[in-house]
Amino acid sequence: MLTLYAYWRSSSSYRVRIALALKGLPYECRPVHLVKDGGEQNAAAYRALNPEGRVPLLVDGDFRLAQSLAIFDYLESRFPQPALVPAEARRRARMWAFCHAIAADVQPLQNTGVLNYLSEVLQITPEQKSAWLRHWIERGLAALEAEYGNAGDGESVFGGVPTLADCTLVPQVYAAERFGCDTGRFPRLYAIAQRLRARPAFAAAHPDVQPDAMP
């Protein structure tokens, strides 16, 4: 069985949970608390598994893999059905571009490590930190709204069945809500995320229902 080391509120963990659920893959969840005791990701035992000290980490037998988009690619190769990537080359390339825009440009700026550095080293105020979060998340999602506003029929980012783009979008929208962003700046993407969250696979991956979820 697959094992996923994850943190309940981590966007990158969340996106991998959605992909696993959409593919119907059972897995064991091993929580890694990113805040408690200075962050369990910094413990020697976890660093021995994942020197990057981040989540998620997927373990498949004797194979270990970090980085959510690499995990996406591995799952798609190892368990190709149901497919979570478009068959047509250009549509598939645009899907990956969408995923990278969030995973590389938007989500890293809201990571716990970044926020801790802003507060503890640069000593910015809580209000400034909130402004930082809203600026980068709204900027990124608004750009994706402009670029992909007509990409599909509204049921998912690229129309029809969900793809890995939707696995990436929904956690970022969750973060946008959590940090008080103006969702009116990306109305189509927000509406898609709202509809998808009601589907069983997305609902099962939601942070609030994870074994390590905290009030």
C-alpha cells in the first residue's frame, strides 16, 4: 500500500490527496505536524526519509518521492486509469502550465517557512503578513483567471472530467478563503472549486476531515 506523509492544512499535501482519491488509490496517511515541537518535518527521523524536510512525501514500497507535481507524474505513470491529464498534447501542456503556476509561483509564498521568516526575522506585523498573503494569492489566481477563463465548460478548469489542474486549484482556493482573499478577482475558478469540493473525492481530501486536523 502507498504511504503519504502529509500535513492536514498543507496545500501541496491536499492536492496529492485529491489525486489519490480521484484514482481510487488506498493509502496510509502518516501526519507530519509542521508547527508542533518546532515542526516535525525537522526531526532527524523524518529528514532521513526526506532530506528536503517538506511534505508531502509519497512512499511506494522501497521508492520515496517528494514534491507534489513529481508525485502527480509518478501516479499518472504508475496508475494510468482513470487518467487525470488530457490526451491532447496542447491541452495537456496547458494543464501542466496551470499546475506549475500555482505550485511554483503562488503557493510557495504562503508556506509556513516563508511566513515564519517574515514574522521572526524581518519582524513584519500580522497586518503586513496578511497583506503579503492576499497580494500574492490574488495576483496569481487573477492571472490564471485571465489566461484560462475560457478553457472549458465550467465543470472543471479544462472542461469535462477533473484533471490535475483541478487537484491543484481546489487547495489554492481553500488557502485564498483561509487568508481572506477577494475571490471576486477570480470568479470562474472560484465557482469551479466550489462545485468540485462537493464531489466525494474532493470532499474526502479536505483538510478538515484528515486524521491530524486541528480545530
